[in-house]
Amino acid sequence: MELKIKLEQLHQKVVGLKDQINTEEATKNAFVMPFIQILGYDIFNPTEVIPEHICDIGTKKGEKVDYLIRKNDDPILIIECKHWKESADAHNSQLHRYFHVSKSRFGILTNGIVYNFYTDLEKPNIMDEKPFFTINIEDLKDSSIKILESFTKKDYNLESILDSAEALKYIKAIRKEFEKEIETPSDEMVKLLVGRFFEKPMTASRMVSFKEYTKKALTLSINESISFRLKSALSINEQIEKQEETVKTLPVDENNDSKIVTTEEELEAFQIAKAILRERVPSERIAYRDTLSYFGILLDDNNRKPLCRFHFNTANKYIETFHNGKDAGEKVLLNNLDEIYHFKDQLLKTLENY
């Protein structure tokens, strides 16, 4: 959450300053260095963030990469910068050369707005032609921010990143090809789909018609899928509103204690827990009960089958899980409700106890 806030602040800075940034050096100072700092690296420590790092290549001396980042004295990342008006998508031969001699496993090519991350998935110690991950400061997505967390000083783990890098690279490539097919279906795509139900010869004129049909069919399918998701989201909101109305008119706990007030945060926490648990059990088996000391989530509305408890009645918020048994609850601090998703494994394991 903190990383997201800082990146959004950087975005505001980029929007406000970029028209006044006229050089590559200014781009580095105004946009790239704050980005490095957001990742947790000390830009004022020349042994950790090294500007103009020398990367001599054979007999060619004086070659320098804009930044080299070290962790525990090991080079982990090199960064080559462009002016913000230049594209960060084009392959950079300089970064390719520097990667070979820097001993770093990752390289970034950036214009201060778009950051393309490269590694050597295809050939050892030779940078791939295409990035495996891209983040755009002007189009921040939660999924991209989550990936970026693994490059922060606090969470950096080489093996973990490499394990996911190949998947990220090829998922990105497949998605790009799929988007092309949606916009302009290829002959191969049309033949693949139409050939499953159309047995007549595919003439040139029919191919033209079926290309248009395929484009409309794919677009319609995607639009309907989006519409269904929106309706589902609205339905969940309506359910929450109805539950809130019920809370206002009916006692929640079995003791009919009028001092108990079920809050919106508790109901939202219940919906998150329910979304996780319904992967294994029907949603109607997941219930909640509010008490003076905690907000409990139960299986089959049975006090003997606690799934988790939320302690939201103090300044700090906690989740209590029972994956080690219903008599061995473990309380953990929550900084925000989204962190409930981090306890997915514990919640699903708790179901196995009953």
C-alpha cells in the first residue's frame, strides 16, 4: 500500500513537471532518481546507487551505464535512461552491452515514465530482446505494483523474481498477440475457429466475411464478460447494503446485546473472507456473528467451527486465524483490509479442520 501511494505521488510530480524537463539529465534527476528512492535504495550512498558506472567492453573504454544498484555489495540492477519524450520501448544496444559486463541479472530501460525490465531468460548473460515486465507511472495497475515490490530493497529476492520472470514475459507476449487478434483477426485464427463448424471451402470472399464475423464475435464475448463482472460487483454491493439494513433493525448475536454495533469495515472484512473461502465451500455455509469483543466468521453458523475472527474494536485492527486448531488462534496486525487476502492459505487450511 505504501509503495502504491509513493508511486501515485511520483505520477503527480511527473504530470506537473514533465513539460519543463528539457534534457535527459533533468529526466534522471526529476523522475528516475525518485523512482529508485521509492524502491528503498539510498540514492545518496555511492556504494549502493552508483551513477555513471563504468562498463568497459573489451578495448572500448569509458562506457558508462547511468545507474548501477548494489545490494550487499552485489550488483543487482542496471538502469539506462532516456529523455521522457523518447520511447522506452525500442531496444537499446547500450543496455544490451552493459548487461553483459555488469554481472547484474536485471536491466531497466526507462524514460522516467515507462520502465522496461529485462533479464537473460533465453541465453545466459545475454540480455533478452524484449522486457519481461513493464510498469508505466502514468497507468499504474495494482498487479504491476505487486510485481514491482519484489524489486524493492526490502523484498528483493533473485530466485523468486527469476521464477516468475519467464511466466511474466510469455503471458505479456500472449496477451499482446491476443489483443492483435481481437483488433484484426488473422487468417490462422479465423480458420481455427470457423473450421470447427464450417465445412465448406474457405474462399477469399468468405474469408473476408468471416474475419469481420470473428472480430465482432470476440468483441461481443469480451464485452459481455465485462458486463457480467460489473453486474456481479453491483450484486455484491446490494447484498452488503441489505446486510447493513438488517444490522440496523435486527440484533446480530445470539445474546441480543444492544451494545453491539456491526461496522461497515467488519462487513467488508466478511465479504473478503467469504470470497476466499467460497473457493472450497458454498457461500451459504459461511456466516458471521458479532460480539462485544470480536467479529467472528463461522462455518455453518456454528460457534464450534470458527474460521477467523476480526478484532476491530481498538485503535489497531487484527485478524485471528485458526489454521492450527480452533483452540490455537493466532492474532496478526492488519494495516488495511486488503491484507486479509494475505491469509488465504491459513483460511483455506482452517476448513480442513472441520
